[in-house]
Amino acid sequence: MRRIDLSLYLVLDPELCAGIGMVETAGRAVAGGATVVQLRDKNASTARMIETGLVLKEALAGTGALLVVNDDVDAAIAISADGLHVGQDDMVVRAARERIGPDMILGLSVETEVLARAVDPALVDYAGIGPVFATQTKPDHKPPVGFDGLARLAAICPVPSVAIGGLKLAHVAGVFAAGVDGIAVVSAICGTSDPYGAARELSEAIQGRSR
Ligand code: TZP
Ligand code: MG
């Protein structure tokens, strides 16, 4: 299994990034320590995802941060993204793996114990577990699992995992104590006026707890 640094996983949101834009937000967050950037734009066409994805890819080149595309397998392939992230309803996992080939990272959202048990490590590289807490960023989210549920799901998942949903700086210790490999945030970085500073604080808290 390939090693992926999931520790600070930024999920972009076009509305929350409206001030400086998704590409600038991602660049600043990666300078502050984000290790993965996911391009997530639910309303964008594939053409637009490709357009933004290519600019993002160039902005992240040489930083070591991974670029993951949410849902849009054609866009992920067109830009040769590092990864594709799908939800349980988006694409059948096997079909997604067949489309992207063996080398692209595949992430899968996992919200329940049944789904955690069903994760196939031959197909999936990491799981996004959540929502940990309720969040306005994804209005249609599934019931929150809390730290206890997060720990249970992370223990069941046969692949590395990242926690998502309502997570802020104050949650870093609790999230990692639950046994996951990373913290995924949208508003804690995109919703601030200083994505660099926000990412840096998160990154320092993450590193501080593993020293
Ligand atoms: N999937 C589950 S919760 C969520 C996604 C994309 C949104 C998390 O956003 P925030 O602002 O970090 O709570
Ligand atoms: Mg999805």
C-alpha cells in the first residue's frame, strides 16, 4: 500500500473561498502545512473542474502536497490528479478503480460501521470518516458520529483514515486520539481570512501531538 500523508487534509469550497479563490487558498494552506488538497465543487461542470484543477495542479507543483478531485472521475483523469475521492452514492468503488487505474489514490467516504467493514483495501487507499460533528458546510450530511463513533469506525476500517465534519483546531488532539491518520477541514481553513495561519496552527498542533 502506498504511503500518503493525510495529516492535514484541506477540502476546498468555492463559496467559502470566494474572497481570494480556491487556488490562492490552497497555495497558502499548503505553505502553512496542508498535506492534501481536495478540489470539491459540487456545481461545477467537468470542463470547469478540469480548468480549475489544472491551475491548482500547477500551483501545488513541487510542494509535495497531493491533489485529489472530488467525485468527477473524468476531471481526475484529465488533469492526472494524485487522487479521486468518491462518496458511497457517487460511483461504485470498483468502477471508480477501473476507470482511474491502479496508480491513482482512491478515497471513499465512510459514515457507518457497515460501510467501514465493507471497505476493500485492494481498491481503496483511504477512508474519509464522518461527519464527526454537524456542519453547515455540507447541509445534507449523515448523522454525526462523534469522537466515539470516529474511534470505532477508524478501528474497523482496513485502510488509513481521515476525520471530517465540524473539525477545528481545538479538536486536533481528540481526532488523533481516535486513531485516524489525518484531520480534514473545510471552513477551519477556507472560512478564515488567513488560510496560511490557520493551516499553520493546525499543522503545528498535529506535529506537536506526535512528538
Ligand atoms: N463531508 C462530510 S462533512 C463535510 C464533508 C465534505 C464538510 C466538512 O466541512 P467543515 O467546514 O470542515 O465542517
Ligand atoms: Mg461525493
